[in-house]
Amino acid sequence: MSASHQIFIRANRSLSDIVSDINKATGSSLTSTGKPEFPYAATLDSAFIDIEPTHDYDSEPGLPFEEYSTILTVRDIDNNQKREEALSRGIFAKLATLPGYHVMLVFDLQRNLMQS
């Protein structure tokens, strides 16, 4: 499995509201997958995105996973890490400007790239 970028999200909103905000931030239309672990997913021009509404990751130094309930994962279709990171940073920036959102951009669940 390839490394990917994850945006950890903490917001005092319902999952459907978070999905709606992600749709606006990405210009996509996340649709139901029928899978409880990844209930929503979409294909963008160059990437796949999906949402995990909950996770079991324990916090580590510099990676406060437990403070965030939802994960948006971005995977480039061609495994182009630079393009994937640029897309992830753009989504992060849009979500970070929304009132009540706290987000953390992580690469491969190992490196915290930025937090709001």
C-alpha cells in the first residue's frame, strides 16, 4: 500500500455537514459507499478521496490523533506524491478557514505537515 496524505478533522458538526463542507472544499460530490469504515468517497480529477468518520489511532509526539475524530484521505491516482500533497494542502487550507474547524495534515500517518 502506498503512502498517502490524511487530513484529520475536528469540528462540532454532524458527519453529513462535514461531508457537505468537504464537497465545497474539493468541488466534488462524495457519495455513499455502503461501507461503514469508509462511508463516503469521491474521485477528483487526479485523486481518490474517502472519509473515515472515526478512527482508533493513538496520539504520538507531534501527532495528536486522538484530538480529531474524522479522517479525509487523499490518494493520487498515479501515485504522484507532489500532486497529492498540493491537492491535500489546498483542501486543508479551505477547511481551515471554516469556523469551528481544526484540521491537521499528515503524510503516511507519520509526519505532521501542518495544523490549524
